[in-house]
Amino acid sequence: MIFRIPAHRINWKTSVFLIGTFILTLTAVPAYLWHYGLDWFQVTLFFAMFIFTGLSITLGYHRLFSHLAFKAHWSVRLFTLIFGAAAFENSALMWSSEHRRHHKYVDHEEDPYDITKGFFHAHIGWLLFKLKVEPPFDNVVDLQNDPLVRIQHRFIHAIAFAVCFILPATLGWIWNGAQGALGGFLLAGVARVVCLQHCTFCINSACHTVGNRPYSSRCTARDSWIMALVTFGEGYHNYHHEFQHDYRNGVKPWQFDPTKWTIWCLSKLGLTGQLRRVPTENILFAELRETQRTLQTRLSTVSEEHAHHGLLLTMHDRLQSLLAEGEQYRAKKMEVSREMLARVREELKSAMRQIKSFDMDPVSVA
């Protein structure tokens, strides 16, 4: 199918860059390492650039600009715009426009990286091939009022090239002359941008394919702790799609979300503020509803004579009762008590244990 796409539908500039940097990473980078080896400076520079550019995407492009999950001092916005450009994922304005469309039309035709069109399309195909006319920036009018965003959008390619390639090459030159400059260009520039881009792309592809859906099954978004490890906490994608304006993705205390921790730390320094958080009861009741739906699905697959049927039915009814009680609180606009939240947590744990034991039962699987 790829080869049937007309040449004028291929996004040539993007395709050449993505494929070219990938080929260089597989050829020139190993050749450099073979001839010159690897020193601590190049390793440090690679990870420093990876962290700066990665956080600029997750903290800046994503949670700040796309979702307005918090407010940020101009210095934070400027930093994320400069180093976000070095990720070569286009301007914050275009990135945010596409991402907001993704959330509005997730899993549908208008979704820029619609997973229903296949893993390849969601991962990178939507960038290589432009089969539709680009829509206007009518969903990011708020960002167009930010002069820093406007300037970055206007000079995005120059900023990207300077920070992505010239900066690490210059630092490498200062460290070790021409050899260091080549290493900085290839490792902290080319290889780093390839690694970072494909980590970002995996949110659109892998996190809509692999993982669980503890908060909602209304769309394909899934939570994956593995993806969270390489995307600064963005892997908790099911939560994010259900509560997209929360500044946290890994909402549980034990979940790996360095973007969340960075935003919180910056707030203590007065550099971020108005951090948006979903109330605890909303999160718990979302989990409760989804767990009840899972129990309902399990019940539909077993007969009344099955050993687990009675236990599943009892648990289903208990969750239904809790949901009804929660709706009463909401209808009366009352704050949910700590005692009820504790009950919800306990019932959720019990229900998940029951579901897990059912799934592991060889009789039920058969």
C-alpha cells in the first residue's frame, strides 16, 4: 500500500530527515564509536540533551501548551520552546494543534495519528505521508497570543538545527577538537534525536496498543509502565485520555512520572503555578466504573454453575451499590467522605484480586 501512495502525497522533507537520521544512527554512529571509542563527556552530553529535549516535549509541548495543565514563568516557557525545537517535532503551535485534534477525535478519521489505521500509521506513517490538507490552527488561538510561541513557530527550523546539531557539536569541539565535535554531532545530535523521537512516537502507537485500561475503555489509550520509563512518565496514557488536563500522568505515588515531579518542584520555586489536579474521588470512581464493567464482561462469559459466578456477581453488586452512593453525593454536591473513599479503595483491591484469580483459573480460561 505504501508504494501506491502518489509522490506528491509524500512529506519529502520530513521523510528525508526521519529516514536520513535513522540511517546515520545505524551507520555513522557505530563507525565513530569503532574508531574513537566513547568517553564520559559524550555520554553525559547525550543524556543531558535527551533529558532537556524530552522534558521540553512532555512538560512544555504536551502538558503546558497542549493541555494548559499549569501556568509557567516565561523562563520555563522559553526553555521548553528552545529545547523542544531540538526534538525536531515541529513547533509547539503545530504540535499542540495536532495533539488537541488527537484528543478530540481519538480513534476516528480526524485523529492525526489514528491507531485504527494501523500501528505503522500511528507511529510514523502519519508524518511520512500527508494524505489530507493540513487543517488551520483554529484550535490553538490561545497559544497564538503568546509571543514566545509565535516567535518559535516562525523560526522553528533555524532554532531546531542550531540547538539539535550546532550546540552539541560546539560543546564537543570545546572538549576535544574536531573529534569531539563529530561525536557531539552524531551522538548528542543525530542519535539522540532519533531515540527521543521514537520514544515520543511510541505514545501514539504502543500506548494505544499494549497495556491496560483501568480508568476507561472508551478509547484505545492504555497505561504502560514500561513506556513511562522512556517517555518521562507519559506512558500512563489511559489516565491521561480520561483526565487530560491533570498535570500528572502517573497519578499514583509509586508511578514513574519525572515530568510530574519536575512541574511540582518548579512550583516550589515559584516558576510554575495553578497546577490542575483531578479530585481523588473522580479518579477512584472512574476506576470503580471501569472495574464494574470488567466484572460485567467476566460474568457474561461464565455460566451460573461456574465456581466463580457467585463471587463475581456479589462483587459486581457491591461495586454497583458504591457507584449509586457516589452518584447521590454528586447529585447533592456533597464532598465524598474519607471513610467512603477508603471503602472504594478496599473494594477496588478486592475486585481486582477476584478478577485476577478468575483470569488465572485454568477452568475459566478454557
